[in-house]
Amino acid sequence: MTATVYVPRDSAAVSVGAHAVAAAIAAAAAGRGERVRLVRNGSRGLLWLEPLIEVATASGRIAYGPVQAHDVEGLFAADVLRGGAHPLRLGPTAEIGWLARQQRLSFARTGVVDPLSADDYEAHGGLVALRAALAMAGDALVEQVASSGLRGRGGAGFPAGIKWRTVRQAQADQKYVACNADEGDSGTFSDRMLLEGDPFTLLEGMAIAGLAVGATVGYVYLRSEYPDARAVLRAAIETARARGWLGDSVLGSSRAFDVHLRIGAGAYICGEETAMLESLEGKRGIVRAKPPLPAIAGLWGKPTLVHNVMTLAAVPWIVQHGGAAYAAIGSGRSRGTLPVQLAGNVARGGLVEVPFGTTLRELLVDYGGGTRSGRPIRAVQVGGPLGAYVPSSAFDLPLDYEAFAAAGFLVGHGGVVVFDDTVDLGRMARFAMAFCAAESCGKCTPCRIGSTRGVEVLDKILAGEQREANTALLRDLCDTMTHGSLCAMGGLLPMPVLSALDHFPEDFGKG
Amino acid sequence: MPSTATNGAAPASPATPTQFAIVDASIARLGDLPGALLPILHDVQDQLGFVPEAADARIAAALNLSLAEVHGVVTFYHDFRRAPPGDHVLRICRAEACQAVGGERLEQHLAAHGLGAGATSADGRLTVEAVYCLGNCALGPSVQFDGELHGRVDERRLDQLLGAAGILPRGGCGCGRQGGCR
Ligand SMILES: Cc1cc2nc3c(=O)[nH]c(=O)nc-3n(C[C@H](O)[C@H](O)[C@H](O)COP(=O)(O)O)c2cc1C
Ligand code: SF4
Ligand code: FES
């Protein structure tokens, strides 16, 4: 009998040795005359246990991890192919508490299926939503998404239904769906994990969006820092075309939708939607003034539905189960689930898809298990480089766009970066300013000049030079950036800076 | 190891006929795409390791753009190089989640070897670049070496990585750094 063994191809797993483990398994099996089918799946998201391998047994998939190549001989000696006992055995994957407690809607298939197997995709519920969408009127599809309460996962949290309606109603000879896979925020990797682990879900979501708004062409703008995601997505697009899922006649419907992949070139600002559109058009990533909204005049001046990978990946579930089912999950006006990414100095880092309303403490303690260093958590940065440094006194805050905003924080793309008590928040504030100075598109003065001035002022404060006067100057500068910047790069940069200053003043010079 | 800056600072080398042939082939293959400039620049750099300054005019003419537009795009994006990189490229993550687990020590360690970000070693074996996030933020510090991601990288693993590529002598370089080369 052939045993099936899953070894992730996810680049996080690869970064700690998954390729070597796969090779060692193939060699060990060959040496013993065992027949093994190796599936290179995505990651289950328990990243601290990677490489986490699974073996298919009569009683389900059994997990072992973290496995190194030199563990493989011992695993085979322990009869791993039949789920044998071994110190690295984690038990049935589905029963691992960290995973079982999550509510995986968008990530239901990631880590489970072979990311490039179209048959596997269909066997696990893929295409059900696209088939349903083809049988629905565009207006009804838009209403499903509107009633789900889905909001943009790229950072701004704008209601998806309103955008869909706007693009649908716009009159034009050509419309586009543009998927934002720039994922530039430090501490975030959910887009990457889905692209590497379940790319067909994104393509299905994009096709449904295209049908709903009347777009026939989609683009994915993927950051160049993700070569593995690029390879998987490129292959998935080819397979989807070959199967007739994409192309001139989606699933034989005579309705067209195709997807093209474009690669960024290492500019953080190209994650901002209008800069991304400029970049897709082959130009420098300079932010456009709004209006016009991309939904009215986007790519090449045509109505364009711009969404983050996570937003589009939520769509198949919503269409399959209905907007009301999605809206039944969550908290306040934040509906559904958020794929949270636990990162930085965290003991059990990885992907945690949970309903909105989950508190930071649950994430950091129950899931994260505290810091990797074993020292106390001093701060967490939520929402990427433009997000706030949140002190431990605020850890009971629920994940909820409005609750976070009221506290002066950002949910953003759901990245949670943990720092222990050795962190110097003065340095982190300076880093935020320097990052903005390096990555500003340069279109407006508050951001371009302000960030450079901010670095200088912070240097003086940190050196204890006229602390009070310079701190007042820093606050003034931040005020100008908040109110005078054209986009959220300069507009939100004061958030990490001032949250650090307000919650951790002891880190800002002695003067 | 003394180093020379390469990102834009080095004088542009004149392009060779082979390089022009590669640029022309990229234009022929990709020039009809909407927004073809970035795909062409990527394609050229994938093959040559950089975008020769002399290529700008050819690309501009083919795409009906001004030279300034092409030049502006090449220089706007951090990815595009103006001079060939070393035999190997090491990209070190500098962003917050990697800082939270001591990522800056990797840059300090390389600096002790005279290898700063944006520099190529004098023997042309290694180019070091800084990046902001590689999407491996739960398993930092992270680096990308010749396109492959590595996680939980400390000074020792970095030396092993470079040693395996024959860049540093295996087992460290004798710099005597505490907790560093071994
Ligand atoms: C500086 C900056 C960087 C951004 N980076 C990203 C990004 O990497 N990915 C993303 O999806 N959205 C990013 N956004 C948000 C986008 O502008 C836009 O709101 C989003 O792509 C819309 O999709 P959504 O409605 O699905 O969130 C960024 C915004 C700013 C101001
Ligand atoms: S705020 Fe900064 S990034 Fe945004 S448009 Fe102005 S200069 Fe560009
Ligand atoms: S912050 Fe270093 S990989 Fe994301």
C-alpha cells in the first residue's frame, strides 16, 4: 500500500528545512522499499512546529513536528507511515487545540490540499461558489457580499459591498478586478500562505467578483519578495485556464474572466491602491489624488475593483454559505473572521483565523504562548509599520475595527508583532519615521519632508537634547502629517510614533 | 574584506552586444503587454542581474516612452540594479518582526566582515541587500539567499549558509566575534 505523506512547500516551512525533510523521507522510503506518495501541501499555520509533516492513516491525518531531516530515520524506525509513536508525534492534526479552536473559513483548505491539484480543490468544496455565482444575477451576488458585512482586509476596512455596487453600476466598455497581493506590512504573511497553499480559492473569488461587477480581466499584483508564491500562483493560473475555470467561457458559461499575474519591484508604497494601479500601468508608484475613486476610474482609467487577497478569498465561502451566515460571525460592525498573523518574538507564531471580537490577550497568551524569549511581553505592534504599539494594559481589547480605532489603534491587515521587555520603543519610533522617509512616494511635503525631519527630531529627543521642546515639535510634525498627507502612508505614520511616545515615554530620552 | 557600493553608485558599465540582444528579446516577447515596462525590466534583470543604463533608450523607443520615464521607473523601484550583483545575493530582513528577535545582529555581523547593505564584496562573490519583510515574520530573523528563504537565522547559521556557498571558509572566518563565527 502506498502511504501518503504531507510535507509543506510553504516558504516558511521551507525556511526551516522542509525541502530537506521531503528529500530525506523519499530517500528513507526508497531505502526500505516503502511506497510513499509525497504531497507538498501548504502550511497548517502552526509555524513554530514547522516543518510539520502529516501522514494519512485509517484514523485520519497524524501530525509530527517540528521535523528535521536528521529525524527522518528515527521516524521511519518508529513506523511513522502508520502513525507510530515518536516524541515528535503531535496526534491527529484536526485535534490539535491550537488549530481546532480556530474558525477557518478562508483558510479551510490551506495546508489540507495539494495547492496545485485541481481535483483536490474540487474534492474539498472548490468551485461550488463559482457554479452558484454563474446561476445568479449580478445584483444578487453583490447583495450577498453586501449583506455578509465583509470589509476590506488590506487595511482600511472599507465595506466590500459598497465597492462592488459602485463598480457594477459604473458604465464602461472594460472593467477590471485588481487583487492587491503586495503584502508589504511587517508581521503579515496571510496572503502569502493562501497563495502558496490554496491559490485556486483566490482565483475563484476573483472570478466571482468579475462576474458580479462585470469585469472580464483580473490582475494580481504580487510583491517580488515572494518568489515561491509567484511560482505557485503562475502554475495555478495555467491549470485554471486549462480546466476552463478561467478564460473566454468560465466553466462553459460563455462568460469571460481571465487573470494575469504582475510582479512588484520592492516599493512599499505600491501596496497603496492607487500607487499599485500606477505600477500595474508600468509607471512609478506615485499615489493618485482621490477622487476619482478606482471604482470609477482605476486601471487605465476604467472602473476597477481593488481588493486585498484576504478579501477576495473570503468571497467563495460567502457565496457558498450565504451573506447572512458570514454576518452571523463577528463583533459589532466587524463581521466574519480575520486571519491574524502572530509574529515577532512569540512562542507559538503562525496563522490564527478567528472571529472578530477575539481579544488580543487570547491571541497573545492562549495562541501565542507569550514570547519566544520567555521574557514578558512589553508591547505588540498591530497592523503593520503604520500600526500602533499597543501596551499590555490594552490587551483585553477585542479585535474590532471600531474598538481599535476608538483606542487609537489599527487592525490593518491583521499582523500582530510581539516584542519582549528588551525592546526600545524610542528606537522603534525612529525606525518608523526612517522607514517612511525611505518609502514615501514623495508626492506630498508632509510625508516626504516630515518623515526626514521626524528622524532628526527623534534623534535629538533620544539623545536627551531639549527633550520637552523637541517632543512638542515632534507632536506638531505628527499633527501636520496626520492632517496634511495625501494618503495613509504619511497620514498614519504618527500612529506608531505617538503610541510609542504616549505609552512608553520612559524610552524617549532622559532630559 | 573591503567592499564597493553597487546600487546606483558604481559607474554605469557600457552594455555589451549580448546584453542588447537580451534586452531586445525581452522587448519582443513582452512589449505588447499592457503596462509592459515593469515586466520587461524584471525580465532583463532576471537574465542579467541588473538593468544596464544603456538599455533605457532602447526600451523607451520600443514602448513609445521618454527616456526620462524609463529612467524614472528604474530608479523608483528598489529592486532594479544598475550594476551586476555578486555571484550570490543575500537579502536581510530589516523590518519590525525580525527586529523583535534580534535581526539587526545579522547586519552587524556582516558589517564586521566589511559587508554593508547595498554592497558587493571586493571579490565579487556576494551582494548584501536590506529588505523590509520577507513574509516569514513568525520564524525570524529571516534572510533570502539566492531566492530561497531561511528562517530563525542567527550569526552561526548565516556563516554556515555563506560557508556552504564557498563565500566564507566553512566553520567561520576567524573574526573572533563573540557568539558569532564558530
Ligand atoms: C502605504 C500603504 C500601503 C498599503 N499596502 C497594502 C498592501 O500591501 N496590501 C493591501 O491589500 N492593501 C494595502 N493598502 C491598502 C490599499 O490602499 C487598499 O485600501 C486595499 O488594497 C483595498 O482592498 P480591500 O478593500 O480589500 O482592503 C495600503 C495602503 C497604504 C496607505
Ligand atoms: S503621504 Fe507620502 S506616500 Fe502618501 S502620497 Fe504623500 S508622499 Fe506619497
Ligand atoms: S519582518 Fe522579517 S520577514 Fe517579516
